[in-house]
Amino acid sequence: QVQLVESGGGLVQPGGSLTLSCAASGSFYNVNIMGWYRQAPGKQRELVARLSSGGSPNYADSVKGRFTISRDNAKNTVYLQMNNLRPEDTAVYYCNADVALTWYNNRAYWGQGTQVTVSS
């Protein structure tokens, strides 16, 4: 019923930039918190950044000063601008959204994942 569609991943050289997008679609009352997680090979999934509607963003320490999360509430879309990318940023990036299906029924949804590879 609710889908998160990601786009923007790809291959980039160290020091380069990419911007990820994630749009929520379907039938729901509201989208509260939206965020980005990533999972590198052999590692656990970790929080990259998250942003509630009208709130302040939270970032993993490893990406502070380099990544910027933003959202367009009218479009139910969250973005992740990634600058000065490093090889250790290589991972599958997953969009996550806390969705209020009704005013009382909330559920977390995940995007399909998009590969970001930082390599020369």
C-alpha cells in the first residue's frame, strides 16, 4: 500500500557528490520521520541521517559536515545530498519512513535500496 522509491545512486570518484531521493506514495495519513540508512558488505545497517517533519536533522558522526538531509513535505520526498564522498561511504543506501496509515496506525517502511560506490 505504501511504497518508498529511491533514486540517485551510482558510481562516483572520491571527493565527488551524489544526491539520493526517496518518494513515498500510496494511501496514508502522514509521513513523520524520514531517514537514510546504509549497509556495507559484512557490516550491520547503520543510521546515516534522519529528519522529522519540521524538526532538526540528525546525522551519524561519520557524515557530519559532508551530508545534508532535507525533505519536501508536499511531495513526501526526502533527499540526501552527499558531498566529499569517501570510499568508506560505499554501501547500499536505504530510505526509511515512519508512516501514519491512519491517525492511530503507524508503520515503518523501507525503500528498495540504492547502491552507492565510491571508487577511483
